[in-house]
Amino acid sequence: MPVARPGLAERWYGMVDVRRRGLGKLLAVLCCMLLFALGRPARTQRFEHDPLRSVTGTVTDHSREPLRGAVVQLEMDATMTVQSYITDKRGTYQFRNLRPDVDYTLWATFRGEHSRKESLSKFDRKADRVIELVVRPAKD
């Protein structure tokens, strides 16, 4: 019994069907890549327009005397990463290149005593903040 071979028309439509499926996948991949590429510059542009922030200030005791050697800590609230800075002889500290889209918490410690925790909000649009920290003795 002879095997029927597909004619030219059947072979042509079979190839077109395969090409359509391949073209559909290709278009889907290209659309996804285009959406991804369009979404990325929007985020990048936002950070280009938002300058990096900084926070500086002085750590003093309750009588407003500067505290040399106080440890100022800055915690990034999103990741709980902590940066530390030891104050100079004038009691000053500085943190630079802080991300504008993240909240931070700032406090100082000196000889076991702590200052009040201060917040640096992502909604605060000031590029440079000055925060004075006062270390108060613990109440017994």
C-alpha cells in the first residue's frame, strides 16, 4: 500500500503554521523586552533628579558641651544596615551619599548614655540636613 505524500499545499501551510507560532513567541519576547526597557529609565531618571542626601550635626551633653569620641549611628530602615561615625574634638559628625528613597534613624552613644533617636524621612526633600543630638544621663 503506497504512502500518500503531502502535496505542496499541505507542506506550505504546515510551514506557515510553524512560522506563525515562532513569530508569535518572538513577538511576545520582544514585547517583554520593550516593556522592561521602558520601565528601567523611569526608575533611573527619578534617582538622577533626586540628589543624594547628607546629614551632619553636633553631639553635645545636657549642658550643650560638645562630646568628643561619641559614636553616632545611622540605620537604614529598609535593610537595618548601620553606619557609624566617631565625633571629632568639636563633637561634629557627618554622613554623606545617603539614598533619597530610604528612611534612616540616627542616634548617638557616649559612655553608655544615649541620645533620642531622630528620623530622616524619604519624604523630606532637603538634600542636606543638620541634626543636633543631645546625650542625656540615664534617669535612675
